Amino acid sequence: MLQVLGSAWALLLGMYLLMIGNGLQGTLLGLRGEMEAFSTLEISVVMSAYFVGFLFASRLAPLLIRRVGHVRVFSALGSGISAILILYPVLPEPWVWALARAAIGFCYCGVYITAESWLNAAASNANRGKALSLYMVVQMGGIVTAQWLISLNDVSGFVVFIIPSILVSLSFAPALLSATQTTPQHAATKPLKMRRLVAASPLACAGMFLLGSVFAAQFGMAAVYGTRAGLSQDQIFWMVSLTYLAALVAQYPIGWLSDHMDRRWLILGLSALGGSIALLALLWPGPLWLVLLAAGIVGGTSNPLYALLIAYANDYLEREDMAAASGGLLFINGLGAIAGPLVVGWMMDAMGPQGFWAIIATVMLLLAAYAAWRMRAAPDKPIVDGKTAFAPIPAAATPVAAGTERTIP
């Protein structure tokens, strides 16, 4: 762990500052959109646009890196993020915010790919799992810090937008000034057709699509739900923070269980638990403690499911197919994330703020039901003799980080 910190501390510090900026704009736009009297549909489109940009960047950013190099891509996209964060309060129009969210999603995905390439180059096979763990801790820590900063500022002003812009601008200095070694090459991976990926693991593909909707609801629509449910700004801060803190705490025990039991039982159990608590929050509106409990349990089940589904899919693939499969699964997850805010927004218009929990409950219970059906329909016969190791991959990870699972002998 100390070796990883010694070789990648500057990069991890930069990513922490970047994630404060990302966590701020995710919650902040929901709160500010409500103040600007945006309709539910308009806010939903704005939130979905981020994942459209993320989806395109997962394909195009590696090409940019190969053409102009890591440093130029890192700097250019970071400058774009800083500028867009200032643009939001200057032009509070839904169509401007939607375009800006698509652009900032593209920029963040490109920065993630660049950072993860550096991180993988700094790590060895012996400590790559620890490096990914630190990367996840840094991401979650940045998002939680962002919620705290929002709680201390007036979301109706400019300062709360200027703070993340400054932090993003500062985030590149440690990584770029400490880059004393040659940056890694972004190698092309072996292609894997989507049809073959779906045939190899239907459960992983369906699960990644459904989880995309849950992640998008948590990341983009939680603040909208909180505002319409009558929560204060501080209460919304606790709700969002508990989502990510629970995810951080739950990753490691779930990862240990994953490597010692049939992963499908774990997928079923986590999905059923998250869906059940969301259903309880839907049927029993009002108590703040239940809202916070539901946010924590949904976050603590859905985020580990992301890494669990990638590891489960890799159990059915040849070693050389794993990186491409991770990219395909992330693409499927992105499609679900684009649809998520639109569906949640439509449901909140139809039945009020409880529509937020209705979608999460439906999606997670649907995943549990599909996992149960797959367990009856198909035996568990991995293609390899052992399992691939569970890696605590954050939901924002790109194919670079998601393709690093190692085979357990």
C-alpha cells in the first residue's frame, strides 16, 4: 500500500480534487434546477446528458490519447471541465445545461481513462488490487467531501460553482508536475462482439443495464427527490453522503464473499436487499431515518454489484477477452444510465417524489428475479478452473480500470 502511495500520490490527490468537482455538480445541478423552476423532464434530460458524453468518450478518448498523448488530453479535458463548471450559473437554461453536461461527461471520462492508465502503469501485478482500492477510496471520498461543501454554501449563488472550478484547475498540478517518467501507452484491446458477450453471461449484461438506471438516479436525481420530498439542504447532504459511504464500507466484505461462494447467490441477495428497502421507503414515506437508511443500503448494495457483475462475466471468458468485455459491459451500463433519469423523472411527475424509490425498487427487484431465473435455467460452469478476483471498481471507472481483474490460481 505504501509503495502504491509513494508512486501515485500526486495522481490520487488530483483525482480526489476532481471528484469533489464532479460530486458538487451532480447534486448541485439538481438543487439549482429546482430553484430555476426547471420542469422534471428538463432536469431529467440534463442529468441524462452526462452519461451520453461519458458513453462517447469511452470510445473516443483512447483514440485521442494515442494521437496526442496523455499529458495533452489530461490538460485539455481538465480545462474544459473547469470552464463548464463556471458556465452553469451564467446561463441557467435547460438546453445549455444539457449540452454542458454532455461535454463535461465526455471530459470526465477522458480524464478517468488517462488517470487509470497512469495508475495501472505505476502498479505491479502484486499491488494492482491495492491501487484500485485506493482509487475507489479517493473517488468516494471526493464525492462525500463535495456534499459537505454544498451544505456550507448557498446554492443560489455563484460561489458554490466557483469552488469546484478552482479545485478542478488545481487538481492537474500534482499529477503533471510529478510526471517524471514516460507516460504509458494506451494499448488497443482485442475486440469482442456484443452478441458473444451477451451469450457468455446474460445475467451480467442485464444486470449492468439495470444498474445503470440505479446509478443515474442516485447521482443525478437524488437532490431532486430530496427537494420535492421536503428535505433540507443538510438532510440531502446526509442522504447522498450515506449512499457513497455505505458503498465504500460494503465493497470489501462483499468482495471476500464473492471469491468464496457462487456469485449468483450474492447478486440475487444484494439485489433483493436493495430493492426491498427501496420498496419500504416507497410504501412508508415520511420518516427521515428510513430515507437515510434506504439511501445507505441501496448505495451499499448497488455499487458492489457493479464490480461483482464484471467479475462474474469474466468467469465465463478467456483471459484475453476480459478487457474488451469490461468495455462492453460499461457501454451497456451507460445505456441504462442514459435512460435512468428520464424514467425516474417521468415517474416522479406521475406519482410525486416517491417515484424515485419506485424506480429503484422495481429495477433492483427485477434484477433479483432475473438472477433467480438464471440460476434455474443454466448451471454455473465458468470457463476457467478458478474465479477471477473481485476488484473493488468504482462505478465511474472506465475500461482501463475495469479490465484489470486477475485470475485466482
